[in-house]
Amino acid sequence: MSVRKLRVITFLAPSMEKIYRYTMDYAGRQLGYEMEFVVGEVYEDVFDADLSFICGLPYVLRTAPRLEPSPIEALVAPVLQGERYQGKPIYFSDVIVHRDSPFQKFEDLRGCSWAFNEPESQSGYGITRYSLLQMGETQGFFGEVIEAGFHQKAVRMVANKTVDASAIDSQVLAIELRDYPELAEQLRVIHTIGPSTIQPIAASSKLAKKLRQDLQAVFSEMHTDPEVADVIAGGFVERFVPVDDSDYNDIRDMLKACEAANFLELR
């Protein structure tokens, strides 16, 4: 008898990979599937996967109305621990500077150097661009903009004073400050942007509807297992909740506003 398999791909922060592997393996055991877990290299890899952990901005870039029909569909998203998340599947972008720097608010960063993780990141790029648009700063607010590759690298670039500031996914930042206490001594949060709807677990639209429903149900209930609850708490995740495509309209609207203003590059 052949083993039923699902291919799972992640594009999210490496600090959460172990936890997401665990949750997928748990779901697989509940539904009788073996999970093949891989790290994505380019976002187009999502089209070859059954399930994906993907940031909200690349998600909206690869769903309707940009692609018809949508090749992927949001199933669930995490609710993070902490009062500021209000029990909702949202997160923030925390703007960090070195503790010894003179900067006290976002406006102080005019002309400074800025690191972002990658250009399809909502937390590191999309929402920062939208925030500058709201401020009327579309002609070059930062003095230098540098692509770091990952949030974790951007955090360390600020900590060692390679750059002046960066916007970091609030979940990733919380994990980094917990796991590397020395960073907490070197950094300050001077501003918070957001919230945005948090990154979904998305399913290929080619998967049977019943399987998608079953996966959604398993993820929505797995926190009731004490062992699972303990594991996901390591990523400051309280539980997973059902989401659908419309939950990501906040990110779509931010992107549309930037495109309408022809403000396509962070600067």
C-alpha cells in the first residue's frame, strides 16, 4: 500500500522552522499523511507544494485578482500570545535601533540607513513602504536601504551598528530577544507599524476540498493537546484559527495604495 504524502514548503523565518515542522507532522499523523517538509528558495516554488507557510504579501501577489483562479488558498493562521494581539491573527512590525543611538521616533530616521529582510516581506518591506506613503515620504526618506535577506540578520545589523534601523516582524523579534539576551541589551523599539494579518498556512487549490477542510479543522484544534500547546508556545503561538482569502484584504489595500502612487521601491 502506497504512503499518502503531502509536500509542505516554508518561506518564513528559520527560527520558526522546527515548530512548523512539528505542527505539520502532527496534522499528518491525525489525517494519515506523511509530510515532506522543504524550505522554499523562490516564491514560485509554492505552485509545486500542497501546503505552504508564506508571508501575507507574496500570498496576495499569487492569488486573485492577480492570478485567476487562485492557485493557493489561506486555511489557518496563528494567534500570538500577548495583549496587543487581541486574540486575533495579526502581528506588527517593530522598528528597532541601537540602544545607544539618539533616535527616539520614526521621524528621526530621515536620512539614516535602513535594513529590510527582502522585498516581498509584508513586515519588513510592504508595510514600511505603506507607512512612508501615509507620511507623504515617497521621494527618498532613508539615506541608504540595504537588503539583509532575513529578519535575524537585519536585527544583528542594527545591534552591531552596521545600519541605523529596521522593521522586524514582532514574533521574530520576540523570539530573538528571548533566545539571545545580549540583543535585548543592544536594541530599542522606537516605533510600531501595523497590524497586518499574520502569515497564513495556505493550501494548493488542487487539494480536495474535504482534505483542506480536514486540515483546517486539525490545525484549529491542535492547541487543545497539551504537548502541542507547549511546543507552539515556544514560538509565542497561542493557537491557530481559520482564515480565508478576504482576511488578507488589508495587505491588498496597502499594496494597491502604493501601486496607485507609483511608490514601488522602499527608499
